[in-house]
Amino acid sequence: MLALLAYSAGQPVSTRTLVRKIWGQDPPPAVNQSLQSNISRLRRSLARAGARDLVLHRSGGYLLDVPGEAVDLCRARGIDRRAHAHALRGEHREAVDLCDLALDLWSEEPLSEFQEEWARAVRKECAQLHAQLLGRWAESALVLDRAAHVCERFDGHGPSEPHTYVHMRALVAEGRHAEAIDCFARLRAHTREAQGTEPNPRTRDLHQWILEEADAPSRPRTVGTPPRATAAAPSAPPVPETVDTLRADTADFVGRQEEIETLLARVRRYRKAPCVQLITGLGGTGKTTLAVHAAHLIREEFDLRLDVELGSDRADVALRRLLIMVGVPEEEVPSDLDARVDLWRSRVADRRVLLLLDNVARAEDLVPLIPGSSGAVVLATARRSMPYAGAGGLKLDPLDEDDAAAMLAGLTQRGDDPDLARVAAISCGMPIALRVVTGQLRKRPAWDMRHLVERLSRKDSSTRRGVEREVFPAFADAFESLSGPARLTFLCLGLHPNPVVGDEALVEMVGDRTTTETGVEELLDAYFVEEVGVGRYRSHDLLRTFAQTHVPSTMNGAVPSEIEKRLYNHYLRLVESADRVAWPERRRSLGRRWSAPVDPCFSTPRAARQWFVDHLPVLEAVALRATRSGALEHVARLPLAMAGLLEICGPWSAAEPLLGASVEAWEELQDTVGVASALLQLGSFRRFQGKRTEAEEALRRSLALWRDIGDEGGAAHVLDQIGQIRVAEGNHTRAFEDYRTALAAFRRLGDRWGTARVHTHLGFGYEELGRAGEARASYTTARSLYREVGDERLEASMFLNHARLELSQGRHREAKRLCGSARVVFRDRNDVLGAAQSEHCLGMVERYLGDPDAALGLLRSAQRGFWATGDEQWLANSTAQTGQALLDLGRNEEAEAVLATGLERAHACGQDISLASLMRVQGDLHLGHGRVEDAERSYMRARDEAERVTDNEAVGLAYWRIGDLELGRGDHGAVLASWRRAAQALSVAPTFFLAEIEVKIEALLDTLDMTG
């Protein structure tokens, strides 16, 4: 961990990179906890060594907060750059001293105890830097006439070509020609065996000159420059001149470390044939920057370092430029393409060639430019995928969130700003956008990241437009090169309100399947879209905005609105079909103008519900777009079609804004049935979320409308909902009046489904009053009616209600059987809420049966379901039971974290829910740690909370715990008072807890009698 952070000293290393490099491509399930544990241990170790606060959390990762000079590798890099600069200015003494300083930093092979891929890569980098420093030292030492020192240091060196070359020169300067010739022989044997090639021309020419010098020993020896450049060696053949046309490297290159490592590893594997690496990706992803940086990392290994931008140029034009670069007079360049290829390859046949080909448009233009010499390296970039069998491919995607934030931190030097990740997300991980944003911050140093986020989030801001003005040209050339079908498909993707678009929706928008499929294939090749699932395509926000800006100039005025209408019809048809397949018995009150969908699009309820869960973000975006575009019919109908699916799959919080817009749309359409239906659904979802006052207001409006139009069934459904609000308030008398009125109406209408619903809710009321027999009868009646109408979901829910009654009577195994039966039905139908309720009940049963491990697994699964649907009350209760199961297992720290998170979420959810169960279990946790006063405060808060919501069972359990605390203090009078209050509360709706507390009271009284 320390080595990884030190390698990037002062720069954030993303969590993803740390995990990948330490644990590889298949990390353990709890890798994040392991990472945090290792970070904590590292911090403690550094603190013990007197180095506190050096490992900081920044931008989705961690950094070692030390200057680069504190890390030997970083220091050596800096010294190498300075030594090189001195040597170029002719200041060789300073260059030698600096190289000596850097070389003294090496003692043994670094990171030798690690065998991971990243450690091997660092060792290789260190070895290359050491070799570069040694070569630089030797070059300057020879100029200073220190050939003896060079010979001493290089005796016994390995078969490195640069080192062999400089060693040969030093040996000749010392008059040791035979040893220089032997040195060359060893190198030649190595290169022939390892690479299948001869040493490079420069070294071969030096060898030839040495052979000639050996025959003329009277010639004075020289050092300082290669023999070709000295007056003392007039017969030396010219060493080929180095040609370097590489553009400058990016001074502040950051990020893309994994891609750089991949490129360099591939380049160094190729020795017996040209190595061609094709870097592809969307414009703006940093292909050219990466290729240039990689070229500069390996440039010293090559004699020819050539850089050509192709763009729209064909191969013959590029070859003309390359031939001129390597010294062919312009007038001698052949006109024929084949002749140019032959001349190009012959001119570079004995050279070590590094060729950078930027923005290749066609594979046929790439092939003629590839040198024929072994060891040549070609780094090519392209904005399209292109088949070329001889090339290694490297596709550059936009950076993920962590890497983008780390890059932005490196560019801006603001690694401690918490809003870095938000800026990176708005920039869509595009390196070009991150650099533009960095430039804006440099112009306005007073801006903080939060202000920048606010400016970038507003699409009409000059800051946002400035980013788009700089980024969009990177997309424009590729867009202009698209075919007609691809352009139309891309613009339709931009018109879709969601970044992820399914193929069927896209076909509806484009209007033709063949055109769509042709367009998508081309867009995939051009990286304008990525396939994120079978038949699902995504474009990031900058590309979508680019598409939207081109709609007015590319499409006729009416076309975009026609495309949007086809899109709305498509999703409305799918939602109405999913609703009817998933819950066919549900009451639907559509306005008279609307017809049901003709053909079902889903084969099973499970498939329909799964589709809805997967596409909910898309449906919300479509509804919002329909509202903004004034498509009233779709704004009105879509939420009503979604209501049943939202009830069983959630999240409930998504329903309220959709149904509010639906009410307004139906009102504008002057459809009373539609308004009443939307108000009924709106009131129901508000009730689900504990918003009783707002729920009743919507339901009362709905009731008045149903009565105005004489719809007795609609009014009965509203009364059934209002009755449930009365039960929640503890007003059972008024609730039963509403239920009986609704029940009579449903019976007159012959509505068995409505009748079953009322019997279900009557059962809840009876159960709360402790009238178990009447509750059981109501549930049994409801179950029979649901079976008659074929509503398997609600029939299964009656199993749960019966299970709850069995559990209250202490019949745990029967409760377990009933819960298991219900769970099978819910899971088969992908009913998220029903499955969660079943698992919660099963978890409670397993706890009572003494299996906390099984209970914990079930309760955690239930929590996920309640979280997905947005049922905050069930989630709070399930979280409390999870904490209790963890306490049963002795995992107190986990329990404490679970309860703290549960209380925090419950307080923040904005709903009127009871926290009594969470507070009571928190008291148990405090008591287990010996914190008696904290436990008492938690129990009292649990009691007060339970009394506030009239939860008699929770009131009783809180008094029970308070009495237990008093017993520990020996205050028997207070104990009896608390336990009797517990018994009184539990007797309202008797459960097996009542029998247990009565036994405790009786036992205490017997003890007191015996002691007099």
C-alpha cells in the first residue's frame, strides 16, 4: 500500500486502482473493508514513526501527502531531467555530478519482495531509469576525458545496446581495441539470439571503425564524442543522424497509468517484427496525448522518431512527408504509391524507427506506412475501430468517476476539494473537458469547486457553453463523416430523455428497423455509443448535448416533435401492458377516451415487473420530457399506468410527483374520471409514506368527484383508503364505519376484488384491537375472494397476515410455514415488497426459534426490498430486527453501525414513522456494553415514541425493558409498576409477549411473598 501511494507521491490514487493492483482482477467480496483496514494500519504505523497525517482521502482515492523529492524514484526522475538539461548546454561536469547523485540512490532491486504485476512494472521502470542515468553519466564523463572511470564502471555490464556503445568508445579511448571488439561480439550474439536482429547501425558503424583503428594503432585516441565526429578519426563512417519530429509531450500529463503500462509492455514484447499499436476512441478521450506521452517515454531507444498527422490525407501524401523527413529530396520522391512504399521501407531498413501516426481515418492508409524493419514501433490513433490483423488494439473510454477525479486533482492541484468528483462527473470523464475546466479555474483562481459545479450545472451559463465550445469540435469531424442512417440514429439518441436507450425505443423513434440497425453499427464503430446490455445503448451527456444542438440544423421543424410522440406512445403501450400482466386484477379507472393496449408485450408477471424495475429511470425521464413538451395525454395516462407497478416494486417516493402532474393534466383535459383516478392513487401513495394529512386531502377531493359522477365503486375505493388512515390514527370506530360503507357498495356492485380488499383492512383493524378471531375470519374471507378472482399476489399476502396471527400466539412453526408459502409466490412474481415482508416475518420466526444466523440473512434481504420500494416504516422495523439478530450473535460493533445508520435514515426520510423498535434495540445494545444510563434513556425514548403512534406492542416492550433495569437496582415497586404497564399495553392486542410478562410478574410477587 505504501509503495503504491509513494509511487504517485502527492497525487491521488483511485480506490479502483489500489484494489486492482493489490488484489488483481478478482478481488474478494469485502475488498473495500480490507482496503480501509490496510489504510488504517498504514496510518498507525506512520504515526508511530512520527509521520502523522500523511495518508489522506482525496477524490475517490488516497494520496501520500509528501513532496516528490521525498521518494527516491521521483527524486531520481527529477535529477535525470536536470542532468539532461545540463548536458545539452555543454555543462558536463554538472551533469556527471547530478548523475552520480541519482545513481547513489540505488542500493538493491526495489520492491523485490512483491511479485504482483504492478511491482514488476515499477522494477522495470527503475531499471530503465538506472540504465538511462548510467548512459547519461558515461556520455558526459567521456567528454570530460574520464574514459578510465567509464571502463571501470562498465566492466561486466549486461547486453544493453546503449551501454555497449558507450563502453566500446571508452575502451577505444583507453587503447583497448580488442576488448571493444569482444564487447561488440557479446552484444551481437545476444541480439541475434534474443531478438533475431543485428545491433543497430550506430553500434555496427562504431564496430567497423574500431576494426579499422585496430589496423592503424598509430592514430591518436580520442574520447568525448563518437569517432565519427572527431578529427582524430577522419576515416570513420558517418553514424546515421537522429531525426526527431515528435511534438512536445504534455507537461502535466496525469492519469491513464494502466493504459501506459499496457502500451509499454506490448512495445517491449515485440522484437522480431514491427510493433503496431492502434489507439482508438471518441474524439476528446486523450488518444493523441497518450500516444505522444508513450512515445516520449521510449524515444531514447530509437534513431528515427517521426510524427505525422493523417486526418483526411491518404497514404501517398503521408509517405511523401515521411520520405522528406528522412532526407529524400522533395524532387526525388516517386509519384507512384508502391514506389514510395518501397523507398520508405528501404530508407529505414537499418534504422530503429518510432512512428507516431495521428488520426488515421482508414485501415488501408495505415498498412503502407508501417516500416518493414524488426523492432520498429508504430503508435497510431483513430476515431473509429478499424480491422488490422497486425495491430494491437487499445480502446480509450472516458475515464471512470474515480480516475477522472484523480486526473482533475492532479491538473488543478486541488486534491482536497470534496466537489472534485462532481466536476469530473459533469465533464463525463472526458480528458479534453477536464483540461478545459482546469483552464477556467486557472483564469479564475478565486473560484472554488462548488461555484464551478453550480456554473457547469446550468446549461445556459457561459462556463458550460465555454466547455462545449472547446469540446464539441472534437466530435464534429466524426459526426460529419457519418452516413445518413447513422446521423439520424444519433440525433434520435440525443432526443431521448434518458442516456440509456433500448433498441425497440430507438426503432420507434427512427421509424425503421433496418435504418436503426445500420446506424447503430456505425455509431458503435465511431464510439458515439456504447452497448451497456443486450440491445441497450448509452451516450454520455456531452455527446447528447452535442446531438441536441444539431437537431434544429439537421431535421425539419416538425420532425423532432413527431419523433417524441412516437417515443411517448411506445413507452405508454409498454407500461400499460406490463401493468395488466403484472397485476391483472387491479382496478383501473381510465377516462372514457382511452383504450387498453391490444397485445401483451410480456409473457409472465415476473417479466413485466422486472422490465418495470429496469426501466423506471427511463419512464421517469420520459414523463418529465412529456410534461415539458406539453404532451398532456401522455402526462395524464403514464403515471396511472405505472401506479400498480410502483406500489409493488417501488419506490413509492417516485409516484407522488408523477401523479401530481397527472392530476393537473387530467384537469386541463377536463376529464373528471381521470382527475378522480389520479387523486385516488395520489392519496394512496401519500398514505403509504405516512403523510396522512396530505393523503386525506387528496382522497376527499377524489371522493367528491366520484360521488358527483355517480361512480359508487370509485367512492367505495376511496372510503377503503380513508378507513386505513383512521386505523393508523387509532380511530377504529370511524374506520369501521368507512369500511362497512365501502363493503356494502362493493357487494351491491358484485365487486369481489373490492370486497376482498375491505375484508383485508378490517382484519388489520381487528388485529390491532386484539380481536384475533375476527381478524382471522376477515383474512380467511379475503383469501377466498382473492382466489376466486385469481389474484395470487393478494392471496399470498393473506398467508402473511395469518402468519402474523400465528406468531402472536406463539405458534412459530406454523407461522414459518405460512411465510415460506407466501415468499415462494412473491419471488416467482418478482414482487419486491411482498418478498421483503415475507423475509422479514421469516427472520423474526428464525430468531424466536434460536437460529440468529438464518434470521440475519433473511432480515438483510428484507431490508434491501424495503429500501428498493421506499417503505420506510417496514425498513426501520427490519433494521431493528437485524440489529437484534447481530446482538444475538455477539456482533455488537456491527449492530451498533446498523442501528446508527437506521436511525439516521429514518430521521432524514421526511416521513412520519415510528422509531420505537430502533430505539429499543439501541437500548439493548447500550445495556450489553454496560452503559445502563444510556440504555434507560433509549428505552424511555422508545416508550414515548410508541405512545405517540399508539403502538401498544412497542409500548409494552419498552416498559418491559425499563422494568428489567429497575430490577437490577433492586427497586421492586418500580419493577412491578413498569411490568404491569407493559402487561396492560400488551393486553390490548395480545401476543405471546403478554404471557411472558405475566409469568415474570407472578414470579416476582412470589419472591416478595417468600421474603416477607
